[in-house]
Amino acid sequence: MNDSVHAVIQWPLSVTVSIAVTLSIVVPLLTVWLFRRKWPYPTFKENNELIGFTYAVYGMIYGVLLAFTIIVGWEGFAATEELVMDETTILSELWRDSEPFPPAIRESIHNDLNAYARSVIDDEWPAMAERGEASPQTQAIYESLWTHTYDIHPETENQKAYLDEYLARMNELSGDRRLRVLHSTEEVPSVLLLVLLVGGVTTVAYTLLFSNKHVWVQVVIMGSIMLIVMLGLLVTLSLQHPFSGGVSIEPEAFEELLDSFRLRMAAPVQ
């Protein structure tokens, strides 16, 4: 089920919204027409008061459940976006902290940082969006960055102090990168997704138990409720895949970081 959901989320937002709107028109028209043929007005009219009361309670329960899922998804989405910003900040700090090191080591670290940021954009972002995985190319550059870190042998007290800061930043980078990749694979638990889908279907179908003289009124009611339920589910699922689909985190922070690196590399050596 999760694979199918991920495939749908990768569709353009305009496509998924158009499908939701189309279904919210076609399905109520056909369903109400078939239902009225079997149970014509005013078969359920005497139950309208009871149906209205119970539907209000049922709708409130489902609405709270859906809203809670959206809020949790939004918090996870925002946390992932913050992780991306924090990772780029750490990379910028690593560049600065490596300045006091010997020229050969410093140049190797700068090249690795530049290559890492570029690979995150070109290799790892598509890998996270399509498969929820880290990129082997980015991983290799990340390991190279650690290899050059092991080659640092401070010769002065100043270099020792900067090495301590540099190692602390490297450990922070490790944590942020791992969390970023893990967040790309977050999905709605199957049980919760099943509850949301079944609850959504019954919420929409419940409107058929109302009896109204005008068929178009029942079609409009059913269609509007179906549309809001489908859009709510779409938002919920989109937030669970922060690097896929129309609602996704873009690598703009890494692109700005690369621009900063280019300016630093072009600057004259003091």
C-alpha cells in the first residue's frame, strides 16, 4: 500500500487535485442516482433528525483524527526542513573551521565540502524522492571528508582548538545527514492509513442516509464532503514524503551554500 501511495504522491499536484475534483463530481452523481433508484424519496425522511445528530458526532471524530494526522505530518515536515537548513549551516562552519589547517589538508576539505553539497543536490535529492534512500555517490564523498579529517595533525595550539570545533561540527553533520535520509522514508503507518481511508469512505457514504426532495442538493452535499476528505488525505500523505511530489522541500539551501563556496574560492588568499 505504501508503494502505491508513494507513486501517487509523486504525481504533479495539479494532476492529483484535478483527479480529486473529478471524482468528487462523478462519484456522487452516479452513487446518488443508483441509490435513489433503489430507495426513492422519501424513504429515509423520518430518520433525518437521528441521522443528522449521529453524523455530526461521527464527522467530528473523523475530523479530529484527520486533523491530528495533518498536524503531526506538518511538524515532521517542518522538522525535516529545519534539518536541511542546519546541515547547510554546519557545512559552512566546517569550511571556516578548516582555514587554520595546513594548505594541502584545507584544500582537500574545501573540495570535499563543495563536492558533497553538489552531490546532495544532483544525486541524493532524487534518491530520497524516488526511493527514500541515501545516494552512494554522496556517501562516498562524505566518507572522503572523514578520511581527510583523520589526516589532520595539528601543529599549533590554534590548530588544536580549531580541530576540536571541526570534529564537533563533523559529528553534527553525521547526525543531521542520517536524520535527513531517515525522514525521507517516513510514511503513515498502514493501520492509521487504513483507518483514515475507511473512515473517509464511510463519512462520504453516510450522507446517502439523508433524504432530500431535491437530488442535486444531496449530490452537492456528498460531493463537497468527498472533496474535503480527499484533499485532507492528500495533504496528510504529501507531508509524509517531504522530498517527493508537489509539496516538497527543495535543495535551495544547498544551492545557496554552493554559491557561497564559489565566492570563497574565488576570493584572494590573505
